[in-house]
Amino acid sequence: MDQEYERRLLRQINHQNLPSEARLTKCISATYSPVSVKSGDRFIPTRAGSNWSINFHYANENCRSPSQNHKAKDTTSDSSKDAVTYAALLRNELLGSGIETVQDPHTDERRHAVPSQDSHSLFKYAVHTKRVPFHSDNEVSPYSLSPLSNKSHKLLRSPRKPARKISKIPFKVLDAPELQDDFYLNLVDWSAGNLLSVGLGACVYLWSACTSQGSLVAVGTHKGYVQIWDASGGRKLTSLEGHSARVGALAWNGEQLSSGSRDRVILQRDVRTPPSAERRLQGHRQEVCGLKWSPDHQHLASGGNDNKLLVWNSSSLLPMQQYSDHLAAVKAIAWSPHQHGLLVSGGGTADRCLRFWNTLTGQALQSTDTGSQVCNLAWSKHANELVSTHGYSQNQILVWKYPSLTQVAKLTGHSYRVLYLAVSPDGEAIVTGAGDETLRFWNVFSKTRCTKESKSVLNLFTRIR
């Protein structure tokens, strides 16, 4: 017998006859020893320190904190969808998860459910007693050159929803000289008849993208009057008195008009009846700067410089609900067209929060700090999304997905506070105004631009004095 072979055999027999504790001690000391010991020509790598959950992106997905999950949702590119697809392919090929489709990474349900039998073991072993046809879900064609399984092929062939792309550049910019930089005013509105009205200095300019025509326009003045104008004829129909200070907020509800003033009073009047038939709503302690009617025309939400948000019904003179969570003036108010009774409000510089309310139960739902003064809010008519405009200190426009409150897009361009916002009647575009004396038109809720556009010059407006 070869002497070298005999020595190796005796060394192996002696090692096996050692007590288990001694073998363990010897193994541990050899593992952490800096000296490399060569025992044979076969190399077996040690994987004792390998972290399979990190290598295969498997176990840690369900262990993320809520803040990490919230940050993971804030993406607008295809890379997030590619990463989810790649992770699903790894699970299919390495863990046999059998994933055939991937969810949109912007949705809360984007994680794939893993079968319970795989939750505690990395590998699974099975014995196939009979071969199944190659066209089944478990096998690939014997002639296929692809290393992927049928599940992974279905995953790659599954239809992918195109990524949401919102243009960061406005498709129209208009000069708006004398557009005031005043947080408490509402100087821009867009009617259901596609009539845009803008208050510039002592004048109101009207513009229709299609017909250059309109119907009635309400104007609140610095002296406390509410004027009703015939937009098509350019003549004043009536001037309503009742307020003792400037009127900064107006809201139509059919033929009824609500006006909010610095005198802390809200007046409701029907333009078809004599001016004496009015309802006085008193609940705010400072200037009323925000007014919005609910989509069902039954409730009026008002915000004031007293940091209060009040909800009124159409028959009572006292507020039915009062919310006092904001720490600054409440000008930004919007009712959801998708969920009955859902109301969102935004606070000024000292607050900066979006707060959501269930007005059916009077409960606060959720809130988020936007980091900037909230000037305006508006819901999309087509999707469960909303847009907010901001002042100090970012001067930006944000598009949010509800209820996840994921930021879908961030639009910049205004150099002053974005104090004014209006939505087009088709719900696809918005117009924003700022103290930089510009109006900017953005496509935020649709990928297609409106083709019925006129020239982008201010003299297309009809002026009302």
C-alpha cells in the first residue's frame, strides 16, 4: 500500500474516532484560523455566513418598516417595474414560487404572495414519478434553448401597463399682469362651459378655449360687493350688498351663490330671487378664505384664517361639523367625487399638512406633511388622485395617489407661491397662477393634450370692469 495514502487513511480514521466535542472544537478553530490547511484536492466552499434572504431578495420584503414602504412607492419610471419583474423571476427559478404576473409597483398590492410551504425553507425537494407533457405549467419544451420555466415565460409575456408619464413642462403659458400675490384671494376659476376667468388688478378677464363665450360670472370686490355679470354680453346684471369687507371666496351651487368675506360671514343667495332672500352663516372668527360645495350639492365646506374647517348643510344656520386640527389658515378645500363624504383640506405655512375627513361620521382619516404651505387642492374626475399647489418654500405642484398618498409627479416652474388653481371641465388639464404674473397650463390627469386650443395670448380674453 502506498505510504502517503496509508497516512491519509489513518488520519481520517483517527478523526472519526474523536469525541463529537473535540471534532467541533477542531472544526471551529480551523474555520477561524488564519492558516490555510490543504486537505485533499476537492474544494467545498462554506456557506455558513451566507444571508440567503438578502441574496435572493426574499425574506426581507415582508419585514420593511412602513416608512421604507412609503419611500419605495415614490417612483415614476420603468426601473421600479423592472426590479419587481426581476425579483419575481429569481423567485420562480430559485424558489419555485410560480409567479406568472406582476402588479403595478405604484399600487399597495404589488407584493406577491408566497406559498405557505415555502415560508420557512429556502429549497424544496420533490420526486417526479411521471413526466408531464412539455406544454404544461411545470415543464418547458424539450427543444427550448431557454433556461427559464414556463411560469417565467408567462411572466415575461404578460401585458405590461405603460408607465404613467406626466409632462414636467406646461403646454401653455400666459402672461397675467397684476395677478396679486395674496394667499387669501381666489382669482382663477374654470367653469363647466370651458370658460376661464382671471382677476387681474381691477378687471376680470374671460376666455373660452372653444367659443370665447360664457354665461354668468360672479365677482367679489374689495369693498364687499358681489357682482353678477353676463359673460357673453359683457354687462353687469346686478351688484349684491351684505358684506362689510372684501369678498375673497365664492362658490356656485346650481343657481345659488355662496360668498365668504373678511367680515367672517358667509352669505348664501339665489341669483333668481330678490337680494333680501339670503342666509347668513356665522361660525368663523376670522376671514373666510375657502369655500367648496360637495358634489351632491348638500354640504358646504368653509375654511378660515382662524385655522378652522367647518361643514354646513343646506338647511341649518349653524355648522354641523367643526375641525380644528390645522395649525394655520385653511384655504385649500376639495370634496372627493369618488367617495361620498370624503373631504380633504390643506393648511398654511405653519401647518403644511393635507388632512382627510369622513364627514359622514365626523372622523379624521389620515394626514401627511407636504413640507410647504398648501394653497389649493383639486381631485381628478377620472381617477382617485388629487393635485395640490404650494407656496413657501417650494412653490411646487404635486400630484398624489389616494389613499396611499404616493407622489405621482412634482411640477415646478413658478417662481412665486402657486396661489391659484382651476381644473378644466374635461378633467384632464389644470391651470395654475402665481405672483410671478403667469398662468401655466399642465396636463396632469391624461396623457393626451386637448386639441381644441386657441392662441396663447392674453388679448383673447374678454375684459369685464
